[in-house]
Amino acid sequence: MSNTVMQGTYADFKIVKSRAVAQIIIEIPIESAQAAVEMFGVPNPSYEQWVAVAALHKATVTQNQDAVNAVKQAGMLCNTESFGQFLKETGNPEIRPNVPDDITNALRALLGIKSRTEFHNDPDIVMAFNRIKGSYEQWLMTR
């Protein structure tokens, strides 16, 4: 196997007391999942696969954290009826504000994406989402 590097975001840390180990969770875009399986294989409890972890330049981590935050916020907003009503009133009359899938599909269309993982690939998508979220927050204040 050749040496390969994969980039992800540091997402979680937890202690597994029953095994006296700590786990770190690194999240990668779904588009990299196949490469991760090819690189590391599928976890197998009968043997350990040792890997290395290194911190990347802080700006990269910050940018990815912005994407992680935007994905979380988008997920919450897409389950909010008032956000659906906002989208309906601002140019998406076909949306049923109480149907999260309608809201999700409308937001994806506005952002020009097919999946939330695309937030991680393009900082312009994060900025566009933040503009939509800002407009929504202003719209809420007028209600």
C-alpha cells in the first residue's frame, strides 16, 4: 500500500472506559468515503489498523469548521416551518412549509448543491447559505 493522506475535520473525542482508550472522530466528505475504505479497509475487530493523525494549518481547520456549522444550521432550519414559510414567500411558492423535504430541496436548489457535503468543498456555498440565513433572520424580525 502506498502512503496516502486524507483530509477531514476533527469532530469528536470520547473516552471508552471499558477498553481504557480514547477515540477521536475525524469526519470526511461523503465523496471521500470510497477512498477511505480503499485506504484503510473496513474496521475489523480481529486486528488493529494503525494510522497517523496530524493537525493541518489552522486556516484550513477554521474553514472546515465554518462548513460544519453551516451544515448543522441548515439541517435545523430545514426542520423549521417558519424557514419553509420564508422560502415560500421569497420566491418558492411550491414549498409546503411544514414538509422538511420540500424545505431541504428548495435550499439545495438555491445553493446549487445536491448534498450537504458540498458545503465542505466550496466556501462560497457557506457564504451563500449565511446570506440566506441572514435574510431569514431579518424576515423573522418583521413578523
